[in-house]
Amino acid sequence: MQFVDQARIFVSAGDGGDGAVSYRREKFVPAGGPDGGNGGQGGSVIIAVDPGKTTLLDFRYRRHYKAERGENGRGKRQHGRNASDLVIKVPPGTVVYNDKKDQVFADLTGPRYRLVAAAGGRGGRGNAVFTTPTRRTPTFAENGEVGESRWLRLELKLIADVGLVGYPNAGKSTLLSVISAARPKIASYPFTTLAPNLGVVEVETGKSFVAADIPGLIEGAHAGVGLGHDFLRHIERTRLLVHVVDCSGMEGRDPIQDFYLIREELRQFDDKLALTPYIVVGNKLDLPDSKANLARLAAAAGKEVIGISAVTKQGVSELIYKMWHKLAELASDRAIDEHTESADGKDEPITFTIPTRRSSLEDFRVVTTDEGFALVGDGLEQFIQRHDLSNHETLQWLMRLFREIGIIDALEKAGVEDGDIIQVGEWEFEYLV
């Protein structure tokens, strides 16, 4: 299966249903009055974690996602049905960004995590709601609110306890295949690993951890050279790094130089990676010159270096226990294999929302234009959009509302005169005294 770890998608929530204009017309019920029901809520677009997914490949073939519209209200005070939410499944470790800004909306690391990526529009109110002692038979209702929409950027960062890093052909893939059930592609040419591979390492019954084989890094990887730049993000979550170094020197490289270069590439990509705890592993002890280079590597690293041969499995068991004990030291108050579960043990979803500021009707300002004046305010524009301005009674009700919230006073202070054009968003009114 092709590995895809970045995607752009457009999400659009459903609009709210329109309110109904209706009146009771029953044979033995004189003056039944208005009975228009409210419109239903539009469906939201929700991004939820699916532990069974491992890639963002689905989003390569489909980028636009739209939820259903709420049902319109009906007579007899029947409210429209709320639309179902559209749920988009992503793998654990998916980070959702605002595509226009470098802003993180949510980091979906756990199986219960979900993000309301676009909220559905509210349903419009039916004419029954607008009945008052002086307005006995309102002939207007509200339209449904438009649902939110936005472009998002998805970025997958694998969740693993241990990240295997090193130069191409250092033996990372072979090591992963030996310590776990993973079967990565293995060959003797550079960049055999074109995508990160995950494997569960079982230490003993009831004790296990997840290791990730990260594609080989080379000098300049942090700047986009080779394959490392695309996959370095996948080791940002790991709690422990394992530097796998080819101690044989068979590729014509010096093991010590390899170690220094990898450390520098990690630091150049993210200073935090340089602070991540790590273990140094000298691989290919079954080949000539490896033991001598192992001693040199230990001196250069300034710490213990575990010598292994992934091919013959020499020292592999010692390495597994070393990784387990190091992870145990790093673990705080939860078990190592509880990667994505919350400590509370509950099953309720953990929902993130994107902060949206619903502007108040009273949050407006008056601006002078060539033709008159403009009322500027997101809340006011959204409110006007929900009404049928071709309905004379709707206009009368809006004018009374405008006077109540201070819009008319603000226009008069700005110098409005009879016949001036008042603009609100895409709509225009003529001011009449």
C-alpha cells in the first residue's frame, strides 16, 4: 500500500434548513394562527481517529467533503430533521492545520480524539416564533444559516515509542524485521525504505512497545536532500531514538562521521530532537573491521554503544531489553503500551472544536460610502442573509429591530438623510424617514 502522510482537503458543513411560513386551516378552528416549524440543524464535518488506518492515501483521490443540509420546517409546527454529521476517518497521529496559516487546529493522537472541522448552520425559525400580541399573523420566517467551510492541511506523524534512525543501508530495516513481525523491503541499495515502517516488539508476555524504521537520513536531509526531509516529522513523537550505525565501513563511509552527521541533521530539523534520549547501536559486527570501529564509535559518542549483528541476531536480545528498560525509565504514570489511551479509562470521545467568534448584532460600525453609508459587521451581515428582504413585513420587522439595537441612532449621528442608500454586505436599503 502506498504511504501518504500529507494531504489538503476542503470541508463544508451543511446549511441549516429554512423555517416555514404556514397557518392552521382547520374546518372548526377559526383564526388558527401561524404554525410554521423551525428548520433543522445542518450536518457538521467531523474528523475522527480510526486506529485501523495507517496512511492518508484516501485523501489523494477525494479532497472535497460536504455534509448534508438540515431539513426545512413544515406546517403544524413540525420542525425539520437535523442532518447527520459527516465523519472523516484519519489514522492516529494526524495533525490538522489551518491551510492558510501555520496554525494547529488539533493533534489527533488517540482513538477517541475527534475534531469538529466545520460546524453545521443553525436552522431558521418558522413564522410561529415571530407571533406577538401586535403581530398576530407574521408572513415571514428565517432562512437557515450557512454552514462553515474551510481548507485544511492534514499531516501524519507516526506514533511510536522507538525511532530507528541512521544512514541508508545501516541495517535499520533488517533490525526491525528481526525484533518484530514487520516485513519491510530489504535490499543493498540506498533508500530501500521509501516509507516509515512500524513493528510491535514483544519483550515478554504483557510487555511490548512500538518501533518505527525511519527512511535513511543523509547529510542535508533537514533541507530536503534525499528522503529524510519528508519523514523526519515521524520521529518527533518518539520517546527514544536508536542510532543504528554501520560499523563495517563497507559503504566507504566512516562510522564516526555517520554518527555525527545524523546527530546534526536531527538538530537542524528540530532542536527538540537533539534533546530526545537515544541509544547508539553499532551494527554489522559479523563483518571485518566492525569490532575495531565499535570501540572508536563508543569513544566518539561518549556513551555505551551496543554492538549487534542484525543478520546473525548477535546482541539483539540485549538491545531489546535495553530499549525496554530505557522506555520504562522515561514512562511516568502509565504503561508503555498505552500509547493513545487516556488515563481516565472512559470511552467518551474527546472532541476538539475550532474557535469561531459569532459576532453580535450590536457589534457593527457605520462607514461612509459614495452612495450613502454601509453597516459593517459579520454578525449583522450573517443575520441579514437569513431573511427574505423581498417581504415587506420582514423589512418592517428588521427596521424595528435596527432601532432597538441602536443602528438607526448610529446612522442618524453619522448624518444619514432621506433617500440615502444603506449597504449591508451584498444588500442595499433606501433610508426613508
